[in-house]
Amino acid sequence: MGIELGRVVREKMQALELTYDKTAELAGISRTYVAKIIQGARDPEDETVLKLADVLELDRKDLLFTACRDRAPEEAKHYFRKE
């Protein structure tokens, strides 16, 4: 699942000193959903990824790329390497 996405979200939340509650409020999702994304237990819809990118001041394309790479089957992950 979304291990890399969760890491990016967690690190950026820490850098911006955002709590789970504040991140959830700003993104319009639940605190539990934020936690599950960070844990890699949920693969959020693209719309949610874009909302998180805005809240966390991240490039929308980069965060969406990370989410898509996480969702890809193992045998296809090599197609998502950034050069």
C-alpha cells in the first residue's frame, strides 16, 4: 500500500508542525483517514491526494506520482522510477 506516500505526508506535517487533527480539518477528511494514509493502510483517491498536496504545500503532480507509484503492482514499479 501507500508506504512512500505516508512517509512524505508525515514528514511534511512535521515540518509544517501540523497535527493529524489540523491536517484532516484543512483537507476535509477525518483524522482517522489521515492516520491510515500515514500508516500505509489506505490508498487515498486522487482527489484526496490533491487536497493533501495543497494543505502540505507540496507539488500536486509529485504527490500524485508518489501515490500512483505506491498503488502499482510490484512488477510495474520500475515504470515509475524518477530519473
